[in-house]
Amino acid sequence: MKGILKTTLFLTALLTSNVMAAPQDWQKIKRPVTGEPTPIGSYTNGCIIGAQALPYKGDGYQVIRMNKNRYYGHPDMIKYLQRLGKKVKDAGMPTMLIGDIAMPGGGRFLTGHASHQMGLDADIWLRMGMMSDQDALNSDGKGLLVVNRKAQRVDDSIWNGNHAELIRLAAQDTQVSRIFVNPAIKLKLCQTVKGDRSWLQKIRPWFGHDSHFHVRLTCPADAAYCENQTPVAAGDGCGAELYSWFEPKKPSAEPIKPKVTPPEPFLCQQVLTSPNRSEWLE
């Protein structure tokens, strides 16, 4: 109860603050923002109060890219990844490698991600098996590319049953909203999955994602400031929409408009200018 009251007072102070937001440099936040876990905004424009660090090793999993300091998430995400790791271990599969979740305060990345801002997104590598501590600290260049980019198809000399099973286990959790994979991976799953195919609904084709997949959880039920995405369409997603990803792009008569970055949620702006910011800034 005291923790909830403290967070409520903190949020009230942010809402009533007249201080202008500092530059949006979320990289300077090195420790979680103090308070009850509160995701704010959207997956592509938000932040998180009260994030938790995922322990770097656990049953069936290992955290990698630790030098990036992106292994923080909402408690729902931390528990989900630990739960998934146990399923991987129980299935006798190689260790699951977990890449980026979010920075300590969430927020925008300088490069590399448009999402991962509320601690409800996580990247899981398609390379499996324990890494040395040194490689886990800096895993750049150590991923496993499972898609032939020129052919736009999965490379059958690399793809194996563990990849499909890992994605299936990840998708079947009820907290998962969707999982982003390369269109070629979605196609491979559509062509090969037998029996229960209901979980394929959550598997969504997206650019890149040919050496990892991206898990997104739904907003927690009590998260008043968290914006869910529109639910995925019914069906297994193996029809015309999927095949459209492999068609040549049609020229557009519309001029290309410059991308406009929307302002961050007010509460996120105020996190950066809070009187308590010295507690979590470098």
C-alpha cells in the first residue's frame, strides 16, 4: 500500500509540474525510475516507472548484449521470460538467448529500435545455446541468420525444429499480444505447422527479424497509462496478406512525407525533469 501511495504521489507531482522537459536522452538513465511498475504511453512512444532487471541467467535462458544495458522490463515481461525459459529447459532444448527488452527507464533508443519503450517488448534470438560470459556481454555479430535474404525464404540448411518450437512456446502464453518475425519465417511456419495452428494468429510478418523474433505482451490490466495495440485479425494469417510481403513494391504517386516524431507522453517528459532524477541518472 505504501508503494502504491508513493507512486501515486510521484505521478501527481509529474502531472502538476511546470518544468519543461529536458532533452530526450533516455540513455542517461542507468537505474530504474523509482515507483510501482507503471508502463506509460505506447510501445513506440512511452517509458516505464519501476522497471525490473532480468537476472542474466536462469532456467533455460541467458541474457546477452548486456553491454547495451537493455535488460529491464515490466514485471510481467520478466516473469514471462523466466516462465518461457523453464518451458525451453523442460523441453530439452538448448538455452534461449534473450536480447533487448528495454532501457532502465524505457523511452526512445538513439538507434536500433522504434519500440521496446515500455518494458513490454523483448527480442529472443534464433541462435540457441549458452554463450560465454564474454560473448554474452557483447554479442554483436554473433547472431544466426536463418533467412536467405536474396531468395526471401528460410534457409533450410540452418532452420530446424527447435526454432519453430521456441516460437510456438513463446506464442502460446496468454499474455502475448503478437510476435514479429521475418515474412519468410511466417511463411515457413504456415507451410509446416501441423495440428493446432491457433497460435499462428499471433505470428506477424515484419521487416528484418531474420535472426531473432520480437515478443510483445499486452498492457497489464491495471496499467491506466498503457496503450494496447489493436488486436490481431482472426485466422492464422497465412493468406493473401502474408503473400503480399513477397510481391514487388508498386510505385506510389503520393509524395513521400517526412517522418514526424510525435511528442512523448507528458508523464515521460516529466520523468526526465523530475526533482528525483539524480536517483536514476548517471
